[in-house]
Amino acid sequence: MGAAPKKPRLPAPRVKLPRDYVRRLERLVLQLAAQGERREGLGQAHLLGAGEEFIGHRPYREGEDLRRLDWGLLARSDQAFVRRTRREAAPVWSLLLDTSASMGIGSPGKLSQGAQLAGAIMAAGLRRGVRVQLKSGLGPAFSLRRGQSLGILLSHLESLEAGGAGSASPEEMLASWRPAREVGLLVVIGDCVGLGLSDLKPHQRPGRRMVMLQVLAPEELDPAAQLAGAAVHWFDPEGSEERSGRAPGEAASVYERRLESWLEGWERATRSRGIGWSVGASDVPFEKRVALALEAR
């Protein structure tokens, strides 16, 4: 029996956070918190704010802040109830980060960009006081609560490897794991090559927002320079097939048409299901995509 074909070496398998990532992250979290406070002052429910969207009532517990008491309901029913907020009902944000081998390409690598997005969303959640968790493989999710060191999160992100031991695609994780009922925000980050709407549907529920952040390499989104008659080296990051040669001139236009159709399909499908969606290259600053991910639809 012959030896198994050797898989191509991935160009960007490890997470490399920018040197100024922490500074940019802290600045972004403060900006998002300020935006949320302004929106809350205007009465606009928003995931970036303090999570005070009213969703119902619960009995008053001795010692609670009386400002949360519903005085109108007390006058009508002679019973003390406080206003229940979305933060209480859904205190967990869950993120799924694609760590399959296909995330190990791009300049910068797709996994590095995905990790930056995940870190920023988790930091924003911690600032709000919610519990955040990151699932990046088939093993247990990585969880953090407010008050824990940001360095713990960064170390975890930098330990991830595309195609490494325990890595998994979003569809594999969604098939083997169900978010707890209290998860109010579920974010899927990756190139989503093998993902389908049918993978997302079972995880939708009232009161839970779902967001899909698609990350593609610059050469995947704009391949003209690589395919328009130039010498190209192709390889399958999930398999072992490799090929070098010159691409015919029409290859780029065929690829671009298929890419456009694929992305338009995702846009229509997610809009019809009320799922937040955006696509961006791995060289786009993470700040430009995080706010969109947390915006209420």
C-alpha cells in the first residue's frame, strides 16, 4: 500500500495579531460602548449598548435597584415586578471560528483576520458584562467572563492553527454542538466554503441574533492579477492536489462570475432568514466589520 499523498504546506496557518492590535481593540471597544449609550438614550435597542432592551417582567427581588421597578404595573396589580432586559435573558455570546485548512491561505491569512474579528467581538461582549465563548474546533468552547484578563483571550487566539489538531469547519461544529438557550448572539466567522443555510437554520430561535462574517483572501475576491495569463500555482488546502501553469485568459472572468453568484446567493439567503451577513478580504481592518456584526437589523 502506498503512502498517503502529502498535503501542501499552508502559507499562513498560524494566527498573527498586529502589533497594535490591543491598542486598536481597546479604542474600538470604548467607541462601541459610547455608541451604545447614545443609542440607548434615544430609546434604540442595540447589541452594542448596555443590553437594556425590554422583553418582559419578573418578580422583584429584595435589595434590587428600585429604579428598575415597573411602578405602573405595581399600581395596577399591587405586585412588585421589575423590567426584564435582553441582557438578563441572553447573557451569552457564542462565536464559531473556522479553523479548517482553507483558512490558512491569504496575505494576511484568513485565520488571522478571523481571530481579530473574534477577539474584538468578544472584548465588546466582556465590556457589556456578558459571558463570551469561542468554539474553534470539535473540543470544548473557550469561555471568558468580565474581569478576566484580555491576555488570556489573546493567547488563546494566537494558539490556533488552520488545519491543526482538533481544527474544524463551521458546518462540522454546528452539526456536533448546540448553543445553550441563553445564547443571544451567535456569530459564525470563516470562509464558509462548505457551509449551507441548512447548517444555520436549526440554531435560529426567537431572541437570538445570528451573524455570518465571511472572510476571503484578497486573491480569492479579486483574482484577476493571479489568473489573467500569469503563471499560477494552485493547491487544494483541504486535500493534496497541486498544479502549476498559466491560466487561460477567460479563467478569471469565469471564476468571478461564479464568485459573484455564490456571494449574491448568501446575501439573499441570509436576508430572507434575518441573519446578519457581510463578506470582506482578510486585509480589511477588523474595525470596519465588527460594528456591522453587532448592529441590530
